[in-house]
Amino acid sequence: MAIEIRPLEQFKIERLIPIHIGGVDVSYTNAAFLMTVAVVLVTALIMFGTRKRALVPGRWQSVAEMSYEFVADMVDTNVGHGGREFFPFVFTLFMFILFANFLGLIPYSYTVTSQIVVTFALAAVVFVGVTIIGIVRHGVHFLRLFVPQGVPAVLLLLLVPIELLSYCIRPFTLSIRLFANMLAGHTMLAIFGGFAASIGLLGIFPLGINILLVALEVLVAALQAYVFAILTCLYLSDAINLH
Amino acid sequence: MDLASAKMIGAGLACIALVGAGIGIGNVFSALINSVARNPAAQGQVQPFAFLGFALAEATGLFGLAIAFLILFVF
């Protein structure tokens, strides 16, 4: 009995509500649905969590406060003074990615962040925003970011292009990191699941590995949201403090 | 060589990227253990950076793994 393993089928986008406007396909897909769910859940958590404003927080309020403090602490330590005004952006980004990653771990749901389109859009917003903030804050002085301090002039000929390049590939590394983690993790789960289903009784071994892998994926889901947010903080810090 | 076997070899080669990720993750945690053993009070300060380093190192290996998956299942 051979069961065909199709580990990439879980990433297929399906149209839930087909919408076509002027030849452009803007259908409401399962990816869009999961994004909506993520946004609704984050909003609900924050709104219901802070509704009572008890002095001694209950369970929901604790979760809301903990996530708030976690991100606020991250912004404070990494961006420093003047980073507080960007806290809402980083918090939104972190919570959205966290919830999208966790929702993807529910069996038969959809991992929004395993689509490069989604992660690249997020990373591009960060990149363009950070560059604009840097230029508005510092004007031409923003270019100092690409000139390392205390380096001989000859070396600068080499270092400036490298710095420039490493700045320009930031949106790509930022987006591919999240996308590759989610894609590889979920594909791996599906492959081991396929093993378990196709080799009969012995399948208990790949099933055991799969359980451990799910635990790893939970860690990775939280960690990648954290990494995305902290790198956003570091990029912001670059643009605001110029090293 | 036909395309199917070339795909298999290519996917296998792409997985070599995981060597680097393994070395990197090992390095990160060995450094964490080292520093915590020397100064246990610093654990709280050092641990977030360790996990950041772990995630960054792991991601580089996963780029290779993603390429392997792409070779196997997409093309």
C-alpha cells in the first residue's frame, strides 16, 4: 500500500470567495482568511485583556501585559531613547507574525508566513520605512551609516560598497529567513507524517519524531517572530542613532 | 544522467548546507554554556542573545534545506 506523499500541497492557495475586479484576481483566499483570523485574534486579545484594567491582572490581562512589556523592553534596549514612538509598529509586527506562525501549526490550517509574498511585503515595509526615517531624521548625514568610523581611506573604497550591499539585501534576508523557516518546518512535518502513514506499524517511530518536531516548530514559530521584531529594532536603531 | 537522478543528487548536495548550521548552533550554545559556567549571574542577560544567535544560525541552514525541497518538489 503506497501512499503518495505531497508535502508541498499544504501551501496551496485556494480561493474561498472568488472576486475579479477589472481582470485582476483579488479573491478572498485561505491565506487572506488566516491573516484576518490572526488580526482579529490579536485585536481581541488586546481589547478584552485591557478592558477591565484590574490592578491585579487576571489571565487575559496578564497575557496582554506580558506581550506588551516584552516588546516594550525589546524596543527600549535595542533602539534606546527615541524608540518609543516606533513601539506600536514593532508590537503590531511581532504579534501578527507570532499569531500567523502559531495559527499555521494547527493541523489543516494554513501558514501565512510560509508565503514569500507575505514575508517580503512585511520586510519591504520595514526596509522602506527605516530608510525614510533615517533620511528624514538625518538628511544627507544618513549616508554616514555606510562609512565606518576610524578606517583608512584606502579601505573605505572596499568597505563602503560592502556596507551598501549589506544594507540593500536586508529586506531579502529578513523575508527569506522567516519564509524558509516556516516552509522547511512545515514540509518536514508533512514528510515525516507521510512516512508514518506509509510504513504501517513501524510508523510509530516517525510519528514520535514528528511529535518532537512539532515541539521544535512551536519554539521556531515564537523565535522567528522574535527575530523578525528584534532585527526590525536593530535596523531602526541604525537609522535613528547612526551606529 | 537523466533529470530525476540529477534532482536527487542536487537535493542531497543542497542539504550539505546543514553542516554549517550545525556547527553554528553548536558554537552558539557552547559559548552560552561557557559564559554561564563562568558567571551564572549573567544568564538572564546572555540567554536572549543566545536564542537570537540560534535562530540566525538555524535559518542559514534552512536556506539550503528550502533549496533541496524546491529542487525535489517544485521543479
